[in-house]
Amino acid sequence: MVTGASRGQGEAIARVFAEEGARVVLSDVLDVDGEAVASSIGPSATYRHLDVTDEESWGALVDWCTDTLGDPTVLVNNAGIVRAGSLEATTLDDYRAVIEVNQIGCFLGMRSVVAPMRRAGGGSIVNTSSVAGLHGVLGVIAYAASKFAVRGMTRSAALELGVDGIRVNSIHPGTIDTPMVNTEEFAHVDRDAYFSAIPAGRIGQPRDVAMLALFLASEESDYCTGAEFIVDGGSSTGTRV
């Protein structure tokens, strides 16, 4: 199960999982885009509508997966939004919108798969945080707060669910070339100057994140839980200028 899978990182994750032989359920609120992505992947992929902020929507999705495909063994909580602005300019509605999707959506997703993963004998939950969940980032206070929360929830859930064979890890992308960052809110950023100064020398691509999610979903990471995995081209280590 991959949330926010109609485009960007979620789409890339769904495609990589399918390439490796998984049966993938893509979910999002962007139904037209999601249906198109699932169709392009092929018969191993199915799209289902999901509002990650809605408890009943989660229940319906998990019930459908269990009844149709069997108990899910992997969940990637990837859905997320950002609202850029200074502390003073951030409205309460904007703050709450980000928390609802990024934090509450992650909580509801984790909670919804515990029982089916337990029945299945275990599983892997991969929560998408951000480098903004590791250190402060200017101008995205609600986003940073939500991603710090994902980091904490991941650790707590890993402690609780390890006895059930359910692993929980978080991934922390830097700036990835997705629709989320290709908006007017970030048009002022000099990308060439910024990314030429980080160790990798380029902006991240959705597949960079997808390959890390694949590792954490697979048995290759069987001894990894409650951990934080950074995929940012080295940007959090500093810059060369």
C-alpha cells in the first residue's frame, strides 16, 4: 500500500515495487492521475481513492485490500503537503491542513494496518518524514512540525510493534524533483547554485527515494526498525560554499 501515489515520490515507489514483483495498491485523492498511473504499471497495480485524514476512508481501503488481495504486509505512508510562509504569515487553517495530512494521516495509516499485518505474521511500515524532520528549515514551520512528529511516531511504533514482527522506519528526503517543490512558493530559490554546492551536486529524483523505500520494505532490511534513513544527496552534512 502506497499513499500519495498519483505522482512524484509515491508514483516512483509504486513503480519500483511493481518492478520487483509486488502487488501494489496505489492511493490518493487525485483519482484521475492515480488511475492513469496504475493502468500504466499494469495488472499488478490497483488504484483506490483514499483521504489519509479520514478514519473511515482508511478502514474502507484496508478492508478492500484484505478482502481482495489478502492482508497487507507493506505500508508506505508517503502522502504529504507543504504550505510555505513565515511564522507570522502562516494561518491556523494552513497549519492544521499540513498536520492533518502529514501527521494524522501517518498515524491513521499505521494504526489501520496493525491488525492485518499481525495476522500476516509481520510487515514493514515506511513513514516519509523529511530532512525538515531532523533540523529546522526556514519558511515551512507547519511542515517541519509535522515531519518531526512523523519521526517520533515512527520510533514509538517500532518499540510497540516489534514483538509482532512489524518493522517501522522513517525516510528523510531532501529536496526531490516532484510537483510539491515545483510551485510558485519556491520559485525564488536558485536551484542551480544550491544543488551544485551539495555533495551529490544535483537535485534528488523520485527514484532515489523509491529505491530506499524498496530496501526498507524488503527482507534485506530485516534487522532495521525504529531507524531514520536520509536520502538528500548529502545536503544535511553541509555545502561546499
